[in-house]
Amino acid sequence: MTNTISTTTRRHCGGTVALAAIASLTLTLTLTGCGDNRTASRPMVLGNPTQLADLYMDGELTDTKGYRWDVAIIPGISPTLEGAGDSYARAGGYIRRFGTDGFVKDGKSNAVGDMYRFAGPTCLGDYVAGGIGRDYRHTSSDIADLINDKPFGWYAQVAWRSTWGYVLKPVGRIITGVPASAVTATCATAAGSIEGTGRIVMATGDVAVMGTIYPTGRLLWHQPAYLVSIFNAEPALAHDGKWGLHIIGHPATDPVPTAPVTAN
């Protein structure tokens, strides 16, 4: 009886140890990027506190080989806030320069003609109608390539590119292009110098869109994109220039190659 109980106990203990060993091995493989041919030699970002902090604050990271990467899918807190600050600075510049140059160029007719061309062929024709067609074609092509290539953060990129290319960008073209065309045509019909109104519209529009709406959208996207992407292996050199991944800094031992100098 004693021997039977001891054997059963040993089996239970042995099974527990085996499960713990498997879990530990699985976690180790995950953190070291093993298990996938595409990530076998690329460490996981999740295990590197410096990379995690860089991605969160700047949307960039330095890999274990010393290459500095810009990761476009992660906006970064600092660049977003800097962009908002630049918008407010531009708006101030629009107002400060009031009266330094007139809106009407060499006569009323030239300015009005330019405005009508902007309202029709440029704004409605190229920006709205033509732009939406280009958005759909480029988005479909990018998503197909992403699914095939599976680079760093590819699933977040598919979600973002689908939302941006199929919904947000086309809708943005409509809600900005159509009113802009109508306003421009109205101003052209009214003619005259509208410099003051134009500067106010530019200033308030810049602050509203680039200083408020755009950075708010970036910040709302930043957090989920960051949380999803940190479970990826760091970028591979083959991904430089693709899917918003760009090398922006080289290690000291691997300087950027320069063109050879030939003697005359």
C-alpha cells in the first residue's frame, strides 16, 4: 500500500514539474523570438525595456545590432505633441503676417480664375474623385503585400491601413474637399480681396485639424497599436523601407555606405 501511494505521488509531482518546464520553455521561446522562420534570429521587443520605452515615447527603437528604426505604425507620444505645437505656431504666423502680401495677384480676374480652377478640376476632380480611387487601389495592394510578407507589426498595419485607406481617408476627402470647393467657388464669385478672411480660415483650420483632431486621432491609435506591436520580434534588415519601417541610424561599426570616389 505504501509503495502504491508513493508511486502515485511521484507521478503527480513528475507531471507538475513537466508542465512547469513546458510553460517555462514556451515563455523562453516567445521572448527570444524562436518558433517562426521569419523571427528565429530576431529577439522579442517585449523583453527589452529600452525598446519598449523608445517605442512608446518616440515611435522608434534601436535593435540589438545597433540599428535605429522608425516605426510608422506607432505614432509616439513626443512626435504627436510636437506636431500639435507646430500647428499652433503656424496659426500664429498666419495672423502675424496679415497685410504683408495681398491675396489678389496681378488683378482680380487672375485670382478669380485660379480659385475656380482650384474649386473644380483640382479639388473635386483630382482630390476627391480621383483621390478616392487611388486610395482604394493602393490600400488593396498594400494589404495583399502585408499578408504575404508578414513584417513586424503586420496585423496592426492591416487594421490601420484598412481603416485609413477604405474609410477615414476617403471620408476625409469628401468632408474636406466638397466644402472647400464650394467655399472657394463662392469666394471666386464674390471676387475681391479676402486676405483677412483667408488667413483666419487657415489659422483656425490648422489649429482645428492639425493641432487638435489629428493629434487626438494619433494618440487614440497609439495605445492599441503599441500594445499589439510589442509582442513582435524586432525588425529585420530586409524590412527597411517597407511597411513604414525605416532605418534612421546605423551602428558605429556599420557606417552608412558612401559612393566610391573615382579619380579623373
